[in-house]
Amino acid sequence: MSDQLLAAVSQYGVPALFGIVAIAALGVPLPITLLLIVAGSMISQGGMNLWWAIGAAGAGSVLGDQAGYAIGRWGGPAIVTKLSGLLGKRVSLQAMEAKVKAWGGSGIFITRWLLTPLGPWINLASGTAGYPWHRFLFWDILGELTGAAVFISLGWFFSDRVMSLYGVLGDLTWAIAALLAAIVFGYLLLMYLRRAPVQ
């Protein structure tokens, strides 16, 4: 699958990049980080324009995210549950809605480029939870443009070491996710211990 996607971007350039990231933003599991890094490498070799690539990747992602939000908002929990089954992942909608309410805009922003596997589910849950659309749109655009700029620029700067860079970024993302989970768990444990009655 990765080879076909890379070949499509290599052959059709910016329009292919736009379409692929839009589809991935809907929840289809595609290697978008790798694709953006390779796009950056293509830019360094003169195959694409940097600003067009960042704009297309950002716009495609935002389009897919907005579609996910709309599905959650107007389709409701039943559609989201059915959709998650079609995509091969059963998610707890209540848990995702709780994350949306707890994280707010910063959660939307960070799941655009750092915790990307959560992004499509946050989109759907933002819709079902009734998170204000104008705020969702603001954080979505900011996060997607940040992610596109970061990963494409990394591919551009490190074009001769694309696969090594992709491996390091994958490890780093999971390390940061584990650190955030540990911080949240520690905070919740501390709050619980403070509320517990002293024996």
C-alpha cells in the first residue's frame, strides 16, 4: 500500500497528496507521516513546490476532518459506531467524548500532528459531543498546517535519510504518548489520594 501511495504522489504530485491525506483524515489507516516526509524529500529534488505541498496536505486533512466532524454531528452515535466497525476499530464513543470535553482545543490541535491515530475518532466525537464547530475548525486548521509543515520540512531537510527519520519519529510519538499517559495517571492518582479519607 505504501509503495502505491508514494508512486501516486510521485506521478501526480500535489493533487494526489491532497486526496490521500483527505481520505486518511476520515479514518482510513494510511501512512500519512511517511507520505509527508517523502513529499518533503521530493521537494528537495525539485519534484514539488514546498508551499503548494504544505497547503495541499493541510487543506486535504482539514477537509477530511470536517467530514468526520459532520458525520458525528449529524449522523449521531449510531452512525459513528457503525463506521468504527467498518474501519476495523471499535471505539468507546463515551470515552472519546470525555477526551474531547477534557482536552478541548488543545486536544484537537495535538491529535492533528502528534497523536495522529486518535485524530479521526476525536473528529467524530467532537461532532457527537456538540463541540462548537468554529472552535473545532480553528484548532483543526492550526494543527493540520503545523503537522504538514513539520513533517514536509523534516523530509526536505533530511531527504537522504527519509526511512531512518520515519522510524525515529514513530518511536518518539509513542514515547511522548506514554509520557502524557503517565502524567495524566499520576495526576488522577494524586487527586484520588488527596480526596481519600485519612484512616
